[in-house]
Amino acid sequence: MLERQFHVKANDFVKAGEASIEVQGLLKKIGFDPGLIRRVSICAYEAEMNVVMHGGDGEMTLSLDADRIVLECRDSGQGIEDIGLALKPGYSTAKPEHQEMGFGAGMGLPNIEKNADSLEVKSEKGKGTHLFMIFNAGGESG
Amino acid sequence: MGESKAQRHPVHYVEIDEELCNGCVLCMKACPMKAIRVKGGVARIVGVCIDCMECARVCPNGAVRGVSSADRGLEDRSRCAVCPSTVLYSQFGEDYLPNDILLGLSRMGFSYVHDQSYTAEMYEFALELYIREKRQTANPPFPLISPVCPAVVQIVAYRFPSLLTHIPPLATPREIVNREAKRRLVAKRQCAEDEVGVLHIVPCPAIMIREDDPRSRDRAVGIGTIYDELSKAVQEANEDEVLHYSGGIGLGWGISGGEIAGLNAKCIAVSGVHDTIRYLEKVEMGLLDHIEFLECRICTEGCVGGPFAVADRYQTKQLVQKYTRMFGTERRIKEKYIKKLYYEGWFESAREILPIARETPAPTVAERIEQQRKAEEILKKLGGKHCGMCGSPDCRTFAEDVAAGKASAENCAYLKGRIDKGGDWC
């Protein structure tokens, strides 16, 4: 089992996306299937951007073995009031200034749900959010 | 990964002179591919080199240079067609127009001179037709990635093989002029194809990858190599012949944004090796799916910033923009005719771009994960100064080199200090 942790800073749009790029780079070095790498990278990016925009500071943890990749993202931000609603495509709570930057289209969590093999969302208003994403790697690598 | 069909040892055209190299770490640190290590006091290219020349730009000793096949290419000009990069047109200042430069080449004794800017306009229209076709398909591989810069193609083949399907299978202007110039020269001289060759005058060594094939008579030389002689020939040329046919779009080809300048599509132009890699990462993550075409050039500001170019890239860029205004932004090609050629397959590329196989220090995924885990452990013990004294470009790469058995932990000055004091490194 290999584990790596990445710190994600709130409101740091300059560094936003760097953790996901590191995740992508590591998966490539190991040589997982490109399609799988793309799915994990998309989820990592969406989760990272959520932390940057809403989450306060957070940690993204990647743990993997040859059969599965687990991506966890914990933050200490504002939390999600209604998870069911947040999973609906197009539902956005992004601030107008973030939308002006091209973010906050309300596709973050729906995109993660679409690309991860399993997604668990735990959140408490005012305390933070915990995303737990699993990807099956068995048979997809070479 | 499917490694059954892949390039194993791509040729590169960068050399490090061991006499001049003093083993400083600047080139190793500048290499975006992490392909250089300092071993035995000198820098060596040990990994996949894409000929971006970032190493040469930072070397304080002039030890790194791009290889140019100068003399071999110039030996028999009567049997040689010459095809200069459009960058050449802007290397002689404001007093000379593109046609003057082409006349200068003619005066140097080349049997046939081919204007690449016109071909660039043909290619651009073919590219537009290709994009239009792709728009009609269910899942177009957008953004398409330009096939023009060979260093970018090498990066895609090595670091982003999943994006190879984004590269249109179109012949680049260089590939087209190579084919067409040869065909015309054969017709002119009434001889066999293997009796003639094409000389490309290029702004960078990355172009050598395809044109400097030792089996053929085709050659490539850097602009700097031919500059002196051409400079004199350009001043002396006073013929009336018209050799330049394109408008401003074809002439603007050498600067970043030149390829997309006349393209009716949603495009972005990116230049410089680091921004190129950053954008390819974005494409791979699906963040640029709304863009139809991505022009990437490995040199900052485009080919005018190539390491073999003689004139300053920013002044050159200004001159290219002046040419574009002067010659107009209308394509001078016959669109109906080009369309016919396109549908006849005239623009299809003869080359197949294969992924470049990654070095696989461990054969299975499980073993490679174990190797990365070991590297993580080693990394925690390193100083984190990224000094390069160990011979690897940064601490993480060093940890990976040690985990793969390619370097010894004792090469790290920080660790060695601990070992010398009686501590164990691990």
C-alpha cells in the first residue's frame, strides 16, 4: 500500500490544481491504465477545487495498491447543507466572483460521482466535508 | 499500458561536450523531462530527450549544443531543393522581404527553392476542414493538438500517450514541402527520386527528428549555420523572379498564434515548454474540452524563439507581425482546389506517431507501487534542499533513482553527513 498526502489551501487559486497534477503524475509513473488515470485526475481536480472555493484548508490523501485507488479529501470549511441537492448537476453555491473565474458551474460533485466507482460524502454544516472516492484498478493496469 | 507498439529509443539531437561541461547542475535542473543526470563530474542525457534545448539555454559553459548536419546537407546544391522555415524570412531585418531571402537562397546555387509560407496556408485550410469534419462526429477528440512542433509531439508521445488521438493525422507544412519540393525537383531534372534531396533550414534541432534521416538525402541545418553565406547572397540578389506567394497568414507561422491566426475554430495558442506541459495536463484532465484546437510550441513566443534562430525573438516577432499587416490576412490559396486535394487524401501524413515506452524499472504495477513506497520512505530522510549535488535534479527524483537501484543513497551530501557521523541512513 502506497500513501501520499497533499495539502490544499483555501482561496489559493494560483496553486489550485497542483495536488491533482501530482496525483496524475504519480499514477502515470506507476503505469495505471490511461482511462483510469483520467477518471482519478478529474475527481482529484474537482475535489481540490471544491476545497479551494468552499472548504477552508484541507488534506487530500491518495492511497493505492494494484487493485484499487482510494482518494480521500477532508476539509474544515463551511460544509454542505443538503448533499442530495449538491449532487444534482447544475446546483451551485459558488460565489459570483468564482463563477466569473469560470468555476462553480455546479458540476463538481456530479462529475466526481460520474467518474468514481464509489463515492461517499459526509458533511456537517460549519464543520467541514469528507469525500471518500474508490476506483477499481484490477485488470485496468499493465 | 499497451507497450507492444511503441518507440523505444527516440533519437535526439542535443549533445553535451564533456570537455566543456564542468558538472554544474543547471542543465539537469532545467530539463523538463528530468532526463539529465550528473555522473562522474559531467552531465549526461540518460532519459528521453525531446530536443527542447532548455539545457542549452542555461548552460554557462556552452557545453550543450544542438546538432546540425551542415556540411553533409550542402555538398551538392545542384541536386538539392531548399525549404526554409518561415522564421528565416524575419532574420535579416526590415530591409529585406521574404522574396529577397528566397532569391538569396537561389543565388547560393540550390536547384529549387520552395516557399513554406504558402504551404502553411494550404495546411491551415486543410486543418479547418478536418476540424469541421470532427465537429460532426459524436465524441470529437477536442481539443485537437497541433502536430507541427516535433518537440510537443514527443512530449505527448512520452508523457501524455492518451492524447495521441488528439493529434490530427495531417501532414505538417514541413512534411508537405519535403514531398512536393522533391517531386518538382525530380520533374525539373528528369531524374530518379533517390538522386535528389531536400535541405530544410530550421530554427531548432527538434525538427531534425524527422528531416535528418541518415538513410535519405534529406537534411536539415540550423539557421545560424547558413546565415553568413545567405546574408551576403541576399544583399547581392537582384533578380526579378517571384518565389514568395503567400499572404500574411502564412508568413505569421513562426510566431506563437501563427497557426491559429486564420483558423475559424475555437483555438488557444500556448508557447514555452512549461506552459505546454501545463496545458497538456489540463487537456488530459478534461478541462479544455470546450476548445477545438490547441496550438503548442515548445519555444517561448513560437519558432522565432528557436535555439538556431539568429535574430532576437521579440524583434523578430514584431517584424513578422509587420509582414502579416503588409501582406494581409486573407489566404491566397485556391480554396476549391485545396478542398479537392483534402478529400483525395493529399494532406494525410505518412508518419505514424507511436507512444514512447516509459522506462520500466519494475515489471508489474505491484512492484512499481512498492518502488514508489520505498522512494517515499527515502524522501523523508533527505534534506529537501533540492541541491542537485547527488546528480539527480531534485530530492524526489533522487529518492526514485535510489529506490530503482540507479543511484546510491550515499550520493546525497546531507545523508552522507549523517552516515559519517555514525548514523544509519535508513
